Amino acid sequence: MMKKQTKEDEANLIAMAMQPDLNYGSMVAEEKVTAPDRNVFSDGVTRIDFVLAWEEDLTELKDENSEEKVAPAAEDAPDDSHRKWREHFLSGLQATGILLEKMVVENKTKQITYVLLSAPWSVLCYYAEDISLRVPLQVVPLKTCHWSEKILRKLSIPNLMAQDVPKQPPDFYACQFRTNKLDRYLGSDNKDTFFKNTQRHAIVYEILARTPYGVVERGEVGIDRLVKENVFSAAYPLHEGPLEIPDEDADPQTLSVRQILNHYWAPWGRWKKYQPLDHIRLYFGEKIALYFAWLGTVFSECCHYKYSKLTVPGPPCLYYVLFWISLAPVPSGFYIGWLLPASVVGIVVFLFGIWLMVTDVPAKELCSSGGTYVMCPLCNACTYWNLSSICMTFKAGLLFDHGGTVFFSIFISLWAVAFLEYWKRTNAVLAHRWDCTNFEETEERPRPEFCALAPMTMRNPVTGAEEPYFPESSRLRRTITGCMAIIIMIIVVLIFLVGVIIYRSIMHILIARSKNAFFIFSAGKIASITGSMLNLMVIMILSRVYVSLARVLTHWEMHRTQTKYEDAFILKVFIFQFVNFYSTPIYIGFFRGRFVGFPGNHRTIFGIIPEDCDAGGCLIELAQELVVIMVGKQLINNVEEFVCPKLKSWWKKRQFRQSEESDNELEGGDEGQGKSTPPWETDYTLLRCEGLFSEYLDMVIQFGFVTIFVAAIPLAPLFALLNNWIELRLDAQKFVREYRRPVAERAQDIGLWLNIMQVMASLAVISNAFLIAFTSDFLPRLYYRYTTERSLNGYVNFTLSIAPDTFAKNHTQCRFRGHRDHNGSLTPEFFQILAIQLVFTIIFEHVVFSIGNFINMIIPDIPEEVQITVKTEHYMAKEALAERNQTMGRTGLLEEKEKEGSELRRRHKPEASSSLPQDTDSPPPVLTSVHEEQD
């Protein structure tokens, strides 16, 4: 408790030690627009902080009113219980001091009731202190520059990525709000503008989340559950002002923040411009701003920080000596920018594969073999076939299966490590700049649902306050139960995987038995492609089911803070999604064709020979599967994020437009034409913001495809880059145009997603090592080149074995892939190649992990300039605290002496002095001093 108070005093003392050049009130004055504010009550003054809305059918309302006049209902209907809950909830809001105003809108079929909420000054101050809201102390001049801008300026190249975004939000020294220190804060003289709109929304939402509407023990608390139970149809803060700019020649300084974001950030044409991150943070909060910072902004932490906190400039950026820093910068995003060098290298590797398709000696040998190599049947119903028939498939496999893939795998493994390390630095800069470095440790409050449902309270050993408490043993039991549910769902995924494998085998047999030559020849391809599409459908369906299940389990586990709740939910969903999305590629890349056996000794499952790799190898099938899952998932997600919201928004606005037209007709035609739709009605037609979970999940799953299986698909970074360019614009347009305004949330990082990506980066090293060693032909070719023929002549024959005599006695002599003799025993070449594969795997992993750890070591997580800034702040706070203690000590001593002197003068003053004026504000009269001996 004492430590918290000291930090607060330190922040205040820094502000007292420095005289601000600007003030908070002037900043707010600059943000005022010429258009009148419509987000107010009917009195035109009281500001609207939140809106609650619900819909009712007019016919049902009339029927209920008529039934009430006849006789009361014996039992409460669902609508009656909803009405009671609403009344209880709204009464609870009024009890907390929230101001309410009700607006009713009727049309032909339904009635929509809007309850406008506003928090008065006393409520804002009380809850701002309760939730540890941070308020400004002093304006900090912020030096903003992009590292790409510095490079282009040195090269005298015009910077096409720069744009002059108006009304750059200022930065502040900030500390936790305390009512008794109100006069120390910036802009405290103006109560209407002291708290930002996002802060007012957060305070009102905190009240809405805490207010009960029923029995608290049953968890009947908070607006979120009321919306889930359809008691309210929506709860949202209002957007600020109109969306479009009224006049193209309008002064940019008169635009609202929403208009600035819509004009300078959301349009498709802004893909090549720097993102206005500070405006995003000002309007949507730190949590959403961090997401767009991770997905979509590029700047240098060496110059994008609170520069005025230091008296000396920051050190030069020495960490950009990494090998990709010389490549062209991309303005669209952090993750997007780092995908650019990976995409360029992937394209080069792919082009090298195209060149090999023309010049590769084994490919020429196979395509010109004709009927030399007669291959054994691949299934029970299959026939003999010539190896030369897979010429195009074999050449297509060379696009991914060559020596360049080894280099690209090493590159991507190191790229992932450096990418995550650099993001840690960028995140540290943003967290310090936005004053949320220690948010999770010191500022984050318990979840309202946790406070309501916690069975007991316990004294906090740090603060000494009584806080809701849930026993760890009970949470552990619930967590174990949730883990069992996860295991069951993973088993379900594996069952579907086995089903898809059986489907492929059966389809292969059925198509091979057809009389059409084309289908017989393409039986394996058709079965593989249709199986991949079926697998994608199963993946998408199971994902939806499990997300709902994981949310219920996480809520049941009773996590104290929102961060812990989200981390537990993310972990559950990701474990399932990892198995759901990656199980099929892992099966194809590491297990398919390993347990088939050989002609004359095939292993069977339910009488069916297991799937074998295609004649061109498993790597080409793995690439095909990855393209179907990765690209197909991206297309489906983009359709869901672009087409579906547009259709939903159009349909909702169309319904409201029809109702308005019918109302105008009833009102007499022209009477309603001059009326403008109130902002709470306009925002009600927008879609509810679903949060960032699905956005992060899509990007992290994509990150896995880019890193874990990059040896099989070098173009994965390019697919991700193109998708993310579209994703960034769609997300920006959704948040600004299609979604209701979300409640601004604070956050200090992207949460558990960073740890998940670090685990995936480590798995990528292991996965690529095994793919290159055991799935590709790189090492067998290398072995043949250095032991038999450097030109690779005869390599095709080297990879084929002759069917054993037991198989050839009753059948035509044929060949199959493998290293076996006439008796079916493994040859010495097999064991030599196996030894090389194992040694390569160990060397690859150790080398890449060593380099990755070295990069980890040389790049600190927090930039040096941020460390210096923090140390400087602590030093200034200590100096100010010491100076204040000295001043208070001297003042206290003087006051004590003055008090003793006043007491002595009071005891020995003459009676005539009783007629002196007793005005406490006037200076005391001059009296002669009294010695202590007279006492």
C-alpha cells in the first residue's frame, strides 16, 4: 500500500517540478469542431456516455396490455421477467447516480426504446479513483519520426508513405486519479472536458458491469449477461460526429477523430501510408491500437518516444544491422512489413524451383523413360502404371523440393526469432509511451463477474483491503475438468481426421474402378483434393463449436482479472485449433506412407491398404493440402469479414429506412423530411463489435503456416502478405464504419499471443528439420551425388526397388519407391541415408537454435532509450520527493514554533485584547514577546 502511494506521489512530484508549456484545457479546445455536438440529452447540455436499447413487438405489447386489464397472469412470462430485470437494473443505475433519459421510437411492427445514460461529475470522480484511471499532469512534446523516413531522407528519395494527419494527439505525463489532488491535474478547471470520452465510456461501462439485476449469487449481474439474455438488444457508446466530411474544402482542424480515421486511415488508397496510431488509440483505446500496431504500423523506436523526458537525444539504432533492414520499408504494417523480405526470398526460392523444372537431370530422365519403369499398383483395385505418366507431377514437386528450401527454412526460422524480438522492443516503446507499462500489475481491476460470484473475501496482503477471493484449489479442479473437455474435443478432431483418411482411400478405389481413362489416371488427385476440401469444411465447423464451449469453460473457471480470463480462453482455443488446423498437414508430412509396407507385404486397416504418398512424393501433396487450407481459410474469412458485415448492415439500415418512410407518410409527408436521425438511432443500425480474438487467432494460425510448414510451401509468406494487406483495410473499415463504437480498453501488450508465437517459432525449427530430412528428396539426392554420380544420372533408378519374388511370381515384375532387395529386406543404402537424415536433423536444429538464442541475447527486449527514460523519471521523482520532504519538514517546524508562540501569547495577552477583531484572515497584532520563566 505504501509502495503504491509512493509511485503516485512520484508522478505528481514530477509534474510539480516542471512547469507545463501547454494545458489540458487548451488541447481540448483545439479538438472542438464547428458542428454542434449531437451526443447530448434533450436539454442540449448533458453529454451522452452510453446507450441501452431494446426492441418490443407492438402487437405483443397491445395484447399484454389488454390481458392485464382483464386478469393478471398466474405465472411470470419470459417477457415479464425481462421487464422486471430491466426495471431493477435501471433502478440500480439511478441509485449509483447515473442520469437517465428514455427515448421511444415506434413504427408499424415494433417499438425500440433507447435509454441514454450520462455520468455526472461526482460519479466520474468516484469511479475514476476506484478503477485507478490515469489522468494528465503535463503535456509532453513528442518527437515522431519513422525509421524509413530517415533512410529515404538521407538517400534524397521522396517519401510516398508520409501523410500529414491533422490534430495530432498530444502526449502527457499521467498518474492515477485522486479526488483530493484534483487541482494538480491538467485541465481540472473544466469539468466538461477533463475526462476524455473514452474514459467516460470506461467509467460508465464499469458501473454497467457491476450493477445487479437479480440474484447476485446466481450471477445475475452486469450488462453483458443482460444482452446475452436478450433483455437488452444493444449497449454501446456513441460514435463522435458524422462519418463523412461535409465539405472537401473543410478545414482539417475542424474534423472529428472519426472523420480523420475515415479519411486518412480506412480508405483502400491509404494502404501505402503510415497509420495514425495515436488517433486510433485516442478513439478506440490502447488494446485495439496495439493490435493495429502489431498488424499494421512501421516506425523506429529510436525516435518515437517521449523525447522531452530526456535532456539528451537517444542513441542511434544499432539493431537494424540485421540482414533484411536494407530492403524497402512497407508502410502498411509491422507484421506486414516483416512479411515483405520473407515473401521476396520465398519468391526467389520458387523461381529457382521453376528453373529446376527445366534443367533437372532426374526430371528429364523420368519424363523420357517411356515404359522403362513399370510401377506396382498403389491400391487393391489399382492397375500397373508407367512412371513417366507422372512427369508433370514430378516437375511440380521440384518447385518446393530442392536445395533452396533448406536455406529458406533456416531464413524463416531466424526471421521468426528476430521478428518476435523486435516486436517486444516496439511493444515496450508503445507501452511506455501510452503509460500502460505496469497496467496488469498495478492498475487492472477484478472482473465484475468475479466480484459477484466469488464465494468469499480475503484481505489483500499488499493493500490491506478486503477483496473477492476464489479458492485456488476449486479453480484447479475446474481447470482440470476443462482440460478433460479439451482432450475429448481433440479426440473428436482425430476421429474426423481418420474419417478423412478412410474417405480418401475409398474414393481412390471407387474412382480407380471406373471405366473412364481420365478418372482412372487422376483417381489419387481427385481423392486428395476432395479430401482436402472436406477437411477444410470439418475444420471450420469444429472451430465454431469449440469456441463456444471454451468460452463457457473459461467463465466457469472464475479468473480474477480480464487479462487472466482472456489468456485462459486463448490457450484453450489455440490448443484445439492447433490440432484442428495442423493435424492433417502433420499427418501428410510426417506419417503418410511410412506404414504402407511394400508389394507382397502390404499392411491393411479394415482390409484397406493405408494411404501411400503420391508417385511425386509426399511434399507435393503437403503443399497442395497447405494451399487448400491456408488460402481457402483466408478466402472464407475475408468473405465473412467483408461481404457478411456489408449485407447485415445493408439489411438493418434498409429496415430502419422503411420504418422511417412509413412514419413520414403517417405524419403527413413533408413534416418528417426535415428531421435528422438521432445519433443513438444511427449507431443502433451498426453491427456489434465482436472484439479482437478472431482477428488475432487468424493471424497466429497464419503465422504457423508461414513458419512451421514453410519447407513445403515457400510462397506462404506471399499469400500471408497479400491477405494481410486486405485484412488491415477491412479491419479499419469495420471499426470506423460498420461497427458500433467499442468500449476503450487498456492493455500493455498483445497478451498470450506473443508466447504462442514464440512456441510456434521453436516448433518451426523442428518441423522444417524433419521435413527436409525425411520428407523431401534433398538428402537422398545429396547422398547419390557424392557417392555415385555428381550429375545425378541414374538417380530415378536408384530410388526404385524391384518387387520381391513372392509378388512377381503371380504378377508382372514391377517397381516401387524404396531401398529394398529382391527378398524385401532393407539395403545398406537405406541405413546410410537414415544416418545422414538423423545427423542433419540434429545439426540443423542445434545451429538454428544457437543462432536464434544469439539474436535473443544481443537484442534487449526494452530499447536503451526507454530504459534511460524510465531511470531518469525515477531519479527526478526521488529528487522531487526529497525536496518536498525537506520543504514539508521546514514548514512543519515553523508551524510548530508558530503554534507554541501563539499558545503563549494567548495565555499572557491583556484583557483589553479581547476587544480586538477576531478575523482569522487578518494578520495577528504585534505583541511583546513573553519569556518562558513567566509561565
